[in-house]
Amino acid sequence: MAENRSRLAERLRPYRVLLASRARAQMQYRASFVTDILGTVGVGLAEFAEVWVIFHNVRVLGGLDFTAALLVFALSNVAFALADMFVGHLDQLPRYIRAGQVDAFYVRPLPLLAQLMTSDLSLRRVGRLTVALVALAIALSTGGIAWSAATVALVVLTVVSGTAIFSALFTTAGGLQFFLVDGAELTNSFTYGGSYAAQQSQQVFPAPLRIFWTFVVPTAFVAYIPAVAILDLSDPYAPHWLAWCTPLAALLAWGIAGLCWRLGTRHYQGAGG
């Protein structure tokens, strides 16, 4: 057992070194670092303000009151902020492809995806994550939840699986960028568009969109479906047992992400064409 741990620690050592160096580089210029964090806090507060303004004018929307909507907002934003912090910079892949920098990654000993994921640790997104965590704490404490071991497990499972789902979407977008170097609008539609859809009650969408955000791009599993189960709400299209399928949705999303990444890297032939 000790030998296996030692081998695992040795394999993870290059990643720890890379991430630590990226973190130190970002914090070297403190004024810029603080400004970036305040900017992401502003983004989180602006998104929260949208929820507050809507429910300041209507008591219930899409089967959710303000507390339920706040829980959906918080779960989706925590998951997206975490995924964006660690893999959101895969959006920069088209720039690497145009500049021929992808070839440099191939000559290094680490896998290409691992290098891209550790090429930048976006600590500035801690601001948005902080706003989401505060909103989550408020929603969980004021939602009248019947707490149990199963409820706690579902909350933790939701955050982990939701982060995995958004990470898979970013990876899928990265794989597609090998084919669509100038197609960021298409990939952003299901990464950032999926983030926005995950913050909403799925009942506000028409049936085709609800099917799309549940079974094609499974952002409904990130927050809305678990929130229905956590708050013991009623939705005939989101039975409570479905919330426990969130890890399965994450696995399926990563299966598609892995396929897209494999196809994309095989399609790439180098900066020379």
C-alpha cells in the first residue's frame, strides 16, 4: 500500500510543480491579481442580481420560489466556477493551434490534455466561486430542508458531478476546436450557454429544449434535478430518484468528451498542415 502511494505521489509530482508555479506567477503582481478577483466577484454578483430582480417581481417562476431558485443558481455556479478554474482555459486551444504551440506540448513527457489543463490555473475565478459558495450556504440554511445523511450525500455528489459535467463540456469543446479553429461561437453555445441554462428552472423551457439540456447536454443534472430532490419539490419530469443519476450523466459526458478529444488530436497534423 505504501509503495503504491509513493508511486502515485511520484506520478503527480510534475502536475503539482506546474500548478504551484502557475499560482505563484499569478500572485506575483498583487494589484492585478486582486483586480481580477474583484472582477469575477462582480460577475457573480451580477448573475445573482438577475435572479433577485426576477423573484422580486414574481413569487414563483417555473415551479421555483426565490429560495429554490437560489439553490439552483448556487449549485450551478459552484460547479461551473470550479470547472472553469481548472479546465476553462481550454478555450485558448485555438490560439495555441494557430501559433503552432501545440507541437511543443507533444515533445514533453506529460499527456497533451494534462499539460493544457495545468498550463494555466485561473485563480482569479476564486471571486465568482466565493459568491456561489455564499449563495449555496444561504440557500441550504433557509430552504427548510429535511436534513439526513442521504441529503448531505446528494449535495456533495451534486457539486462533484456537476463540476465533472462542466469539465467534460470544456474538454469536448477543446476536442472540437481541432476541427473548428474559428468556431468558438459553436462550442461556447454548450459551455457558457449550458452554464446559463443550468441556472434556470427546466420548466421554463419548451419540451425540445428541456430534452436537449437533459439528455444531449446534461446541464439539467448539474443543479435543477438535484435541487428538486433536495427541496422535496414536485416535477413529473424530474422524479427524485433521477437526482442520483447525476454521476451517470457525468460519466456519459466524459465518454463523449474523451471521444471528441481523441478524434481531435488524431485529426491534428501539426503546425505545418
